[in-house]
Amino acid sequence: MQRRTILKGGAALGFATMMGGKLAMAQVLEKVKAGFIYVGPIGDGGWTFQHHQGALAVQEQFGDKVEIVWQENVPEGADAERALTQMALSGCNIIFTTSFGYMDPTNAVAAKFPDVKFEHATGYKRDSANVSTYNARFYEGRAVQGHIAGKMTKSNKIGYIGSFPIPEVIMGINSYYLHAKKVNPAVELSVVWAFTWFDPAKEADAAKALIDQGVDVIASHTDSTAPLAEAAKTGGKVIGFGQASDMSEYKPSPRVSSIIDNWAPYYIKRVGALLDGTYAQVDVWEGIAGGEVLIGEITDAVPADVKAEAEAMRDAIGAGTYHPFTGPINKQDGSVWLADGAVAPDGDLLGMNFYVEGIVGDIPS
């Protein structure tokens, strides 16, 4: 199932702005019960692990003013609606649903429980005033990884393990490739689609396929540490990156850096707003600047000059002085997408369904 963002038309165009809404909670709450619905296990080492770290940060921040509850391994679809209903009936004041496929169940259950606040990760539907949406600009981290990949590859072949061909993943592939190509015009990108978010066996097979093609730098958009485990078997010939969490057990190599999904600031802010009576419906898309996308330690396996360049890019993105999708950029077919100096509109990014020029292969339908 597709956990993250599939946006079309006007939904995409409106997603990236924070939408002011009516105050959904006028009174101050003395205590909040916060629920979290997870698509995978909290021990996955990636996506769900990081969401749960955010939940634990809420508990640490507010102490006995907050009770957190969660349910792991909830399939997307009807099972999610049942789990959400049970959580709402248990007395939760706010429920975070952390997978794209929970979008319709979230909105359906929210309509039945108008006094409960629902927060949906990576979605765009807010059918009721008690539904908010939030996401992170993962493509910013992919730009930093691409710079490192382009500088460090010896074979000039870099790889990317895709989960599902949705805009979030395609954004990441394009950002990764563009920034590798900028520093290494000879670089070639291979993409292997795993068609899963969390399946260590499939992820390992995808990594093996890339390594067999001569790839020596691998980025992944799936949730387990399996790709890094496969890279580790090459005796230093292949490097990679932590995905969603730091995956620090693979430092200093093959894991040379990571993209860390830091949900704690958002979760603390939203629960805090319930406690102080300032809660309002929002639609948020944050990145490095907002602290939701972190670049994990760049290890000493990366040359000092490359590390300094990557950190400078991170800082420029955070300061708003550099956008990873700045023209000139053409689409795969050679047509102009962004003119020289033009910055990609958020709507284009959130509905992205094309590769940029230079990437070989088709996006699966």
C-alpha cells in the first residue's frame, strides 16, 4: 500500500501552506491522551521508529499531563478505520495517523468524532474541521546525499531503491540525481523499485540488484536497514545512507550519513496547543529549516572537503538561500521544466510524476 503522498490538481497546489482555521479547542486541557497509528513495527529502524520517537518526545516534554497510546502494524484500509474508531472511543483527544493510506479512514472516522482531533501524515484531505495534515520536505535531504554520492562514487554508477512511484519518492530520486550530476557529469543512476515500504528481504534483493549492476553508492526510500546490511557485505566497496532514522549501527561505513525524519517538534507543538487552548486546523510542509528533516552525522569516511560542501548545502537550504529544484532543469524528454534561476512551485513538486533529464528508464504506472 502507498503510505505517502499522491496529490492531484488543486490539492497539490494548496498543500505546502499552513492553513489558518477556526480554533478547534477553545478551552485549556489539563491532560491530553494522544494516540498514534503505525503502519509498521516500532522496531523497523526507519519510518515507524522515528514516528514513535516523536511520540516518546511528547511524553518526555509534558510528563503526567500527557498519556500516549499506540497501535503498530495497522494495515491501510478498513483495518485502519476500525483501529481509529477504537482509539477514539478509548478517550483520545488527538490521534496521529502516520501513513498515507490512512487518509480516507482518518477522514471517515473524524466525521464521527468531531470532538477528537485527527492529524494525518503526508495526506491532503481535510474533510472536517478536526482534521489537520503534515509532511516533511525529504527531497532537501536527498540533495545533500546526491552531492556526497556524486563526489564519492568510483564507478560513476549510483543507485536508488524506490518504494512506490508516488510524488514523494520521485521527488527524492530527481533531487538525488540532479545533485550528483552537478558535481560529477559522468554519473549514471539506476533505480530499482521494491514496491514495499517495509520488507527487509525485498529491500535486500533490491540492493543486491544494484550492486550487481556495478553501483557503489546506494540511497533507499524504504524503511529497514537491509540495504545497508547488503552494502556492508561488500567490504567497503559500496556505501549508503540511513533512511528515516540515523541507522548509526552502520557507521562510519557503509552508512556515511542519513536523512532523519524528526517528528518530535511537530508532535510537541500540536499536543502543546491542545494543552494551552491554541489548537487550530493546519496543513504543514516543513523541512530542514523547520527541523523536521535532519542530516545525520557525515562520517570521516567522507573526505573533509566533500563533508564541508555537503554541510554548506544543508545550511543554505535551511537558511532559504538555496532550493534543490532551481533551474535550469529539463524533464526526461528534454522539454523545459524550470528556466534558469526559476524555483519549482510546491504544487509541481507535490504532483511530480516525471524524471528529470538524464535519468534512464520509465516510472512504473
